[in-house]
Amino acid sequence: MPATSQSFPSRRRRTYGLLAAAAGLATAGALTAALPAGAHDSKHATPLPSRYQDVQLLSFNDLHGNLEPPSGSSGRVTEIQADGTTKTVDAGGVEYLATHLRQAREGNAYSITAAGGDMVGASPLISGLFHDEPTIEALNKLELDVTSVGNHEFDEGAKELARLQNGGCHPTDGCYTDEGFAGADFPYLAANVLNEKTGKPILKPYWVWKKKDVKIGFIGVTLEDTPGVVSAEGVKGLKFKDEVETINKYAKVLQRQGVKSIVALIHEGGLPASTSYNYNCDAPGAGDGISGPIVDIAKNITPQVDALVTGHTHAAYACTINDPSGKPRTVTSAASFGRLYTDTTLTYDRFTGDIARTAVKSANHVVTRTVAKAPDMTELIGKWNALAAPIGNRPIGYISGDVPNSGTESPMGDLIADAQLWYGKKLDAETDLALMNPGGVRAGLTYAAKGAEGDGVVTYAEGFTVQPFSNTVNLQNFTGAQLIQVLKEQVSGSNAAAPKILQPSANLTYTLDLTKTGADRVVTDSIRLNGAAVDPAATYRVATNSFLAGGGDGFTTLGQGTNDLVGADDLAALEQYLTANSSAASPIAPPAANRITIVQ
């Protein structure tokens, strides 16, 4: 695909040539070897500026519209101490992220800021209520240069993504402010997302950063399985191609244009062996401490790509994984929600136009809340909070303690499932049980008040942060055999490598034996509904959200239900449940999360 000149001159503060759309950054492992031969003049102590130029690459991923500091475990990172112990550090919030990035750029004349997708979608009320316009405004102020799309960029479909890129008021909700919405100052890259009719990428596949004679290309892709984790309506009319095939294709395009330094921005990730952000995933050898989809992707992307900036798994790592030629290459991810940023040094060789890979170094840094807040971000948050307050501050229920969303079975997931069963029975008294997908539980509820509402009060804004997708609650009929199959699909098929454990309503119990493999991990004889074994020949009425009812997350059997009945959106169901079943004098206690017996 030929390069086309693209720039965003009206709103940018920094100026440098923007060539064709390019993509992907993947930052990673700390390669700290010396510069290649010739990097230093024997008569001088400093590198020869005529040949080598250090370029700073700052990156982050999976912001998900978290403009304010995330609460609970979503707002903390784990840090390994010198003595091997760990501690948690409060992190995140764009007021602090802006300060950290601006401080990091000081003294770096050659600096690029890139992201690995999911900047928007599954966002808290302050952003989600306004179709994520506030987040795009914040990213503009952060001076983001380029990002790949992620799966959540498609939550509202390709047309809405195009509006976020190009600007314009929302087609149904209109303009939220007198200024209107100008769109993103930075290009979204979607090299592997094609229009089914034209076969062409729906957005630019790549982009080239240029300052003076230094050129670095970026290729952006999202995970090929985006249709499996997004509603069918969100990806209607789109085709998602293989990540490796696509990146290798556009790396050749960039090479033909004379761009030899290339970073891939990939919204797919890995799973490090430790949850600590500063864990050494290159011990004992390169990439030995990381697993997951990004490993095979990294091993097969052409050596022409110099670094990979990744995301999607919300994990933190700065690793090296060997490319197909056996040469180490950095692969990084900065967790999620703006809690970390990655600082990578790319040493550009003006003689070759390529990155001196042996000089690449990378590390994750905590977005601590001990620095000064960026005043422009404080102003932005205040503006949008004022618009959201009449809706967001409304109490919808009461809890007696924190309801976290962590764990294989989480208290928050169980609470949502209970709410959907209760709501389902209001729609149809024959409703038997409810199942909630874990990925749809975006946050927990905290007992401590975030504002003036008082401890234990659940506000609409807090509920929105937990369930921001506007899925409907759907009722469907399944045979007992199908219900058993659904539970087995949690740990088999496309979910075999990374199980997706559905959160069950209180009346469904069973044993999950993780010492076994595949579907056998669900112990069939242990499955009980209201204390009785599930009859394979009987019919059961199941409440799920519309995403699961469409077969999402690899639950193909849930897409085969009959006698569908579609109710209100899932947040309305949670709100009605909390309002009807809790009060200041009688708050709801966090579920014990003991419905699934886990054997490890």
C-alpha cells in the first residue's frame, strides 16, 4: 500500500514530519550490551552524534478511559524489593500520567509516545457516558503520537471509531459541549482490520515518525480473535487478519520506502510468571519468564521489526524474545489503566537507517501519585465530572464491605450473576440460573466513599465502572447437556490455554479440578443446581448478557439457545437488584465466592 502524507497540524504542539500511516510499537526486554563497533570515537568519550541518535520511546496500553485514579486493586501495582519481598504501590490517573510523561521527555529532543490499543472502551462513567470523547481529549493533551487499535475500540463499531479519529458530534447523543468534538490528534492504526467489501484496512495500517533525518515506522494491529471478544454488532462488516502475516507484509512496504527502523504496536500480549511490574522475565534466559500468545507472535515477526509494544492481557513486562533469526528483540507491556509507562531507548544508526538492537534498553516505570498533578488534566476531569455528576452521583445501593473483582471466581462476578438471576425471574419466573463472563466485570466496588456519598454507598458511576458495556440481559433455554457443555467450554476449545471461568449465580455449584486437562477440569458429577444434579434431558432457563448469548468468549453453545427473551441492559439489572435488596441499615454483604470448588 503506497504511503500517503498525513498530519494533524491544527492541534499539535510538537512538529515533525508525519509520513504514511505506520504502526506498532512493542517495547521490551532490557538489552544492555554496548553499542556496536564504531559507535564511539576512540578519541572522544561521547558517541558520535553524526552517526548514532538515541530515540526515546514512551509507551502505555489498555488505558480504558481511566482518567481518574482507578480504585481498589485496579489502582495498584506490585513491586519486587531488593530483598525479594513485594509491596504494592498506588498508581494511575491521567493527572499523574501526564506529569510523569512530561518529566520523562525532558532533555530528550527525540521522543515518541505510542500506545498499544484499548485506549477507550469499558471505561468509567466520566468517559463512557460521553462515548469516550473525554479520553481522546486527554490523549491529545498527553501528546500521544500514535496507537494501534485494540478490541475495545470496536465496542461501538467501526463508524464510531472513525468518529473518534476524525471528530464530529455523536450521531444520536449530539454535542456535549459548545466546542464540539475535534477527534484525535494522533493516528489510530489498524493494519489487520479490513472492510469485508473492499478488502482494505479501515484505518491507516502504518505511520512514520520523522525528525530531521531520523525515521521510525510504526505498524499497528489488534488481536486476530477480536470478533471472539467483541459483540457481533461491533465487528459487523469487518475482517481481522493474522497479526504476524500483516506486520510482515507492511514491514516490507516500509522497507521499500526506505524506512528500516520499525516498531510494531500489537494489541495482544503475554503472561509473565510474576505479577510484579519489575519482574525479570529474561531469567534464566531471554523470554523464559513469559508465556501466552505474544511469544509465538514475537518469534515469527520478521527481524526487520526492531521492537514490539504489546497489550491486551493487562500484564506488565519488559522482556526479550528471539526473532526468527535468533536475535533478541524487546517486547513490552505497561499493565493497564495508566498505572505504568514504558521507557525504551532505540539507538538509531544514521549509516544504516536501522536500530542498533544491541543498544536497545527498556523498563517499566510506575505512575506514582506522589508527583504534582498536571493542571490541564485536573481541569479536563473537572469539566467532564461536572457534566456527569447529576447522573453519576445518584445512589443505587449499599454494601457492607469491598466487593473485589479479583480471583478465578470473584465476589463482584457472583454479585452480578445474582443480580441477573433476580432480574431474570422478574422477566420470567421460570429462570433457573445466571452466568456472567469474567471479562465483563471491569472493576469491583469499594466500601470507602470516593466522594461525598458516604461509606458503603454504591453510586451509579461506580456501577457504570463495573459494567460499562450496555449489554442486555438475555434469557434462553438450554438442555442440561448443553449447560454441562457450556461449563466445559470454560476450559476447552479456544479457552483451553487461557480458561475463562463464568461467574455463577448462588444456586449453581461445581468442582473445577485444575490438575486435569481440557474439559475434564470440570468435574461433571459435581455440578449441582439448587442442590440437585443437572438432568441432561431437562430444559433450563439461563440468564446471560447479550455478549455471551451471541456465543462470545468461545462459548459457542451459549449461542445456540432457544426461546430468547431480551430484557434491559445489565447495569439497569444490577441497579434494580441493589436498590431492591439493600439499604443503609441492611447493606448487601460481599459474596463469599465459594460456588466453585477449585482443586489445584
